[in-house]
Amino acid sequence: MKPRGFAGPVLLLVLLSLGAPRHALTQSTSLDADPVQAWRFPVGERMEFSVSWGRVRLGEGSIEVEAVESIDGHEGYRVAMEAWGGPPFYRVQDRQVSWIRPHPLGSIRFEQRLSEGSYKRDTRYSFDLDALTYDRHDIVEGEWTARAEETDVPFLEGALDDVSFLFFARLLPLEVGQRYEFDRYFKDSGNPVVIEVLRREEVRVPAGTFQTIVLRPIIQTGGAFGDGGEAELYLTDDDRRAIVRLKIGMAVGAGNLFLTDYHQGEGELIPILDAPEVRETNETEEAIP
């Protein structure tokens, strides 16, 4: 994805959007050695942010687990990432939605509804989890229309989109000093995505003071998250892994995203169906195979 306007470098790229790749890498990965932990973000979890460039506040954003829904027979979480704001002459109202299957983790559908100044785009990626292919549709003259060059495109098992990759990062063990490398972006040319775990740090943002674990995302692009970049993502150093801050340094200045409010959510969680059932007996507890 290549966002436009000020929402590109800040409101969207700052939220770990993968950008436009410069080159392709073809290393494969196996889900058998997948380090990702069980999904633990209930319906209703919501993070709200302010976005600034230097001393100038540009807008606001949010990430929310909105609902549990079934898409093509696969149950998953509907997760929305939104950004809005800008000066009167250039308003931004973007919404990106991912439907994420939690077990095993992977994208089911991904939609982008972008409105940035005069630029408008509505795109949907549908993932066939049996055939391991995806199709792209765009809204043309008010109707979803297939894009011929992106029909039945193969992807690796466990593929993720821009939004679901953010939740994938929150589910990693994240041990300081570790470097994680993955070929799980659904477009092969965006792989590998690298996450370096740098340090632990206490930070203060509008939502409060937090103990955090600091990551450096490295994505195969020439943008803010390119190799050698200075982007840093701060997550709470607990099971929530809430996004507290993201800062990016570029030649034209520094951008920051700060957490202003966090709602943990108390809604539905999809049960882990492959966990053993436990029943109580007269003597002890035993697992039912």
C-alpha cells in the first residue's frame, strides 16, 4: 500500500502499514515453528492516539477490536484502524479493516477505505484459505469490481495484511536482544518483515506512564521503516502489549504517535478449539483427548 498526503508518512505508516516494496525476497517459513502466542485481545479493546509531526499536531487515530464475525465459513475478529484530521483544505478520513482468524493466525479479508484530500480509494482483498490465493476488488462506479492482475494470486499459509501484522507483532514473545524475521506478508514482494527487540524503557504519554518494550520494525521499503531507519515502536511490557508510542525519524523531521486512551475491552473471545478439554473425576483431573 502506498498512502498519499500527510496521512502517508504519519497517520498510516506510523501504524505499521507496510508501504510499497523495493524488491522481492522469496525465503519460506513454516508455521510449525511459529513463535506467535494465543490471541488475547477481546472485542472492545480500543487504543486512541494523537499524531504529530515535530510540534504540529496533525490528527488522531484509533485501533479497535470491533466484533467477531464469520467470513466464508471462517470465524475471526474484525479489527479496524482509523485515522482522521488534517487542515481544512486537506481532510483525512481513512479506515482499514482486517478480519483475522486467530487459530492459526492469518488474514481472512482486508479492506481499505481511504479519503485523503481529493484522493479516494476503496479496496478489498479476499483470502481463500483453502486454495491459498487472494483476489482484489475495487469500488468502480459504486460496485465492487475484480482487478484482473490480482486474481487468484498465491500466498503462503498464515499470510497477514497491514493491520493483522500489527497484532501479530503484539503476540510475539519479544525478548530483548532478539531479532524476528518473517515471510508472512500476503504480497511476497513485501517480505521479509523484521522486528528487532531493542530494550525496556519507561515512557510518559497523555494516557499515563508505562513500562514498555521497544521494537524496531524493518520493512523492505525505502520509507520510514526501511533497513537502517530509526523507527521505534513502544508496547506495554505486559500481556496487553498496548501501543504506547511510535516515533519515526526522517530527513524532513520527526513524527510521533502517542497513546491518549486505552480501553481493555471485555467482549467476546473466540475459544481455542484445539485445547484439551478438562473434566473432574473423583480422584484427579484428566485431559480428554
